[in-house]
Amino acid sequence: MEAAGRKLGLIFLLLFFHSLHPDLTLADSVTPDEAKLLRDEVREMFYHAFNGYMDNAFPLDELRPMSCAGEDTLGGYALTLIDSLDTLALLGDRDRFAASVEWIGKNIRFDILQNKTVSLFETTIRVLGGLLSAHLIASDYATGMRVPSYDNQLLNLAEDLGRRLLPAFDTPTGIPFGSVNLLHGVDKHESKITSTAGGGTLTLEFGVLSRLINDPIFEQVTKNAVRGLWARRSKLNLVGAHINVFTGEWTQKDAGIGTSIDSFYEYLLKAYLLFGDEEYLYIFQEAYAAAMHYLYHDPWYVEVNMDSAAIVWPLFNSLQAFWPGLQVLAGDIDPAIRTHAAFLSVWRRYGFTPEGFNLASLTVQHGQKSYPLRPELIESTYWLYKATRDPRYLDAGRDMIASLQYGTRCPCGYCHISDVEHHNQDDHMESFFLAETVKYLWLLFDLAVGPDNLVENGPYKYVFSTEGHLLPATPQISLVREHCLYHGAYCRSEDLRQSYRVSEADNDKQESNNSRFHAGWTKARYSSDLPTFDPTAITGLIKGVCPGLTHGQKFGILYVYPTEEHHAHETEKPKEPTHEQSHSVVVLTEPNFDHALTDYSNDHNDNQTHKSDVTS
């Protein structure tokens, strides 16, 4: 009955979409004329939600779209408006963009907030990123969106906010606290545990701020945070999900590309693309190679123990869906296409991607049934269409619009889905719906029509932040200054020539896994004979290249052994499962979900059956 109900719901969804476009048959691919209609429909979706926020919630942080009310969720500074600024500019809405910039410049202050403790990660990507992106658009005649009355008010706000966030980085490892009080700094009772994404997804916004105000401190602290995380990678070149910012001890060793880690990988590549800093590229190459070797089970990605590579979670979580888009930027298109098809098949099964889908049981993961309007799959759809111009991605975008219109549209905006199996709605709309979800949908169909927007036809190449904010590769931001050429180089008196070797762990991993790398990606490597050291002692401020340095040493990314580690990864056994269960992990490669399952559980050459803590 439940399966039948789902299928009936999807039929209604398709019929609903067909009623909006009666001139099309259900099997038709998107035509140029329809692409224009869909682009206009996405524009209407944005304004339905944006006007709903401005009329019913502003200046509170976010909209409650079902009850047409507002709520403060992050800090009480008109979060949704700040997060939406560059989308207004992208849509060419000069009047509302200018009015919003002027209001924020006159009314937002971070020095009058009363005892506000905020998330470093969310405040950086949403507020700091939104302010910087809007400043770069509003201050530049070349963008076509210059605001005549604008006089760097948003940049001044961004600098003030950035300085209030700096105390979070005052830790022995350089990895920041997860939260900081904007008036008093870090509370003495603040948790010392942070996520890898939380500590490693700050480089774009802080780096742009440093280069705009000519103060290197912001760029330096975020680079040190990345170094602090990478120096504590396992010998497999994997990072865990959570770490103690004081001791550097991993408190959760599950390695994956999704929850708590995802944007760490994203910002390694994007920091190189935006700033031209080869240190980030080198780390990305090493990290990406390890992820493809140990996490990739074509076309899915699993979570493994960072030391032993034993599978701990055969789970697709919705945040993984950004990965194919990142692979497009990296030039690794073939696996991106296959993985996107698998992720899309989950969307088409339920109408949305649940937060977690169990690959062993082929069901929505217990406790992870919601869809909070996430943009990641739409983002990857846009990038794959941009790279291939394959019309299948327009068809996917059309299906996504239909799902959002049918399942999430509320009186004043768009609602979260609390249960993708029953399409129950929840009275909440995160600001990223306007900053990312509709932005990538609009870009997809505008590209199909013949793009006429700032990203495709503007004066600069743009890098999208993890919040979808537009960061331009202007000369001021992207040209690497002389003193930054070897930002991570350092010298010592003794001979620095070190031997590096390829990890032999999991050397017999079956070749059918298709964990092959794009040409140019290096195999995972690590130093086998390096002593423990405090990475904060290496500031990377010595200019020039030292004779005898390897590429890794040049960039100061040596391996730090945990202080009480005795090569436990070589002998550690996977933790015992709560319920014993073999991993019948599946592969979905075709749009027809029910006929696209391939079991790989017996394909391993070592004939081992991994256990996990998967519970139902």
C-alpha cells in the first residue's frame, strides 16, 4: 500500500506539471520554448518566496512559509535578505538589489547584538559571503549593477563581522571553534569539538576579505585551519568527521564526502581556482585521490573508517549530491555522470532526496526522512549540463521544478518536507533556498535558452561559494602576490629530503570498483618517517623555495601522528555492529529505479564481509 501510495503521488505530480504545460506530452524532452517557460517559472518561484519573506518575516532571519510569519534562526540580522542579494543581482533586479544594499548598509550592525553566539560556519558562508558578494557587485560598474549611492558599507560590515569571528581561531591546532560570541569571543564552556567542514570551509570568504581590505590575517587563519586538519589526516589520506580543536584528536573517524566533511573538499579546489594558490590544489589532488580510492563504489560513495577503510555506513546522504558538480570543476566528468544518475534515481523515486538513503536496505534511513529544500543535486545538474549540454539534465531540472511546485509550495513561500515518503510539509524555509536552490535552477534554464546573466556574460569568471554566492576572479582577488607565491615554504638546517611511499593499505581492492582517477591525479601518499610537530609553529611566512624540498614539504602539509597513536590503523578492527548485517550495497545507474540495482557485496577479492552500525 505504501509503495502504491508513492507511485500514485508521483503520477499526480506529473499530471500537475502537465496541467501547467498542456502542450507537452509526458515523454517530451525540454524544448527551447519550454526552457524559456521553465526559466520564467523559476523566477516566479524566487519572487513568491522572496516577497513572502519581505512581507511577512523581514527583518527577522527566516520565513515560516506555512504560517506566514518570521523567526530569528542565526543572529537576528535579516539573514534571508543578505543571503538573497546576489540572486537579485543575477536576475537583473536593479531596483530591489539597490534598495536591499542601501537598507543593509544603514540598518545592520554587529556591535549592538546582545550576547549573540553564532555558528562560525553558517555565519561565514551565509552572512559574510553574502555581504562580500553583494559588495563586489554593487561597487563595480562592470557588473551593470553598480549602486550609485554605495560607498563600501557592506565591505565595512564584512570586515567588522570578520574581526568578531577571529577569536574562534585561537586554538592550539589552528582549527577553529564551531561557535563564537560576536561581543565577547569564545565562551569558556564552548565545545572543543568541531566538524571538518566547519573548520575547513572558510577559506573563500576569509580570503576574499583579506584581499579586499589588504589585511592577510583572515586568509592566514583559515589556511592554518586547513593545514591543521590535513596534517592530522590518516595514513590513507582520509579525514574524519569531527575533531577536538585543542588536542587534534579525531572524535568521529567516519570518512566520507557528505555530512560534516563535504565542503572541506569543495573549498580545497575552489580556493585554488579563485586565489591561484597551488597549496590548495596539491592538497585537493591528494584528498580527491584518496576519496576516489577508498570511498567510491561506482556510482555510490560510502563512509569508511579513516584508518582502516572498513565500511561503516553504506549510506547516500543528500549532501553528497554536490560531488558530481565538484568533479565537473575538477575535470573528472565520467564518474560524475554515473553518480548523478544514481542520486537522481533516488529523487525520482520519492520526489525529493531524503537526508539519508540506506544502500543496504534500499529504504529511507530512519530519522533522515526529510528534504529541507537542499540545492546540492540541482547544483550538480547545472554543472553537468554546462559541461555536456546533454538535454537529460534539462529533463531532470523540469522534474525538480515539478516536485518543488507540487510538494513544497506554501502560501507565503516554500516549505521543508518532513517525510519524503508521505510529502508532509514543515513550516520552515532556510535562506539557502533563495541563495542556492532557485539560483541553480534559474541558471540551468537560462543557460539552455542562451544565457544573458552576470555569471555567463559578465566581466569576470565566477567561483560559487558553498552557499552559492558569486565570488569573481578579479585581479585584486585572484592575482597571487609575490609574498604569497610560496606561502607554505619553510627551511630547516638539516637535509629535508624525505622518502614518500604509496600506501599499501587495501592494495588488493577489487579493480571492478572503477576507482580510477582523472589523468593527472596523484595516488594517495604520506610521509613514512616524519616526527610529530605542532603545525602552528610553521607559519608559512618565509619567502622562497628551499633547496631539497619535496612538493609536499614545499607546501608544509606534513603528517602529524596523534600523540598516543601506535599505528592503531594497522591493527584496528572495525567496531562491532549493533545489528549484524552484510552490506548488500547497490548500484543505481538507470532512471528506472526498480530495475537498476546491482549487488557488489561479494565482489571484494579478499572475500571479507564488512559490518557496520546501520540500524533501522
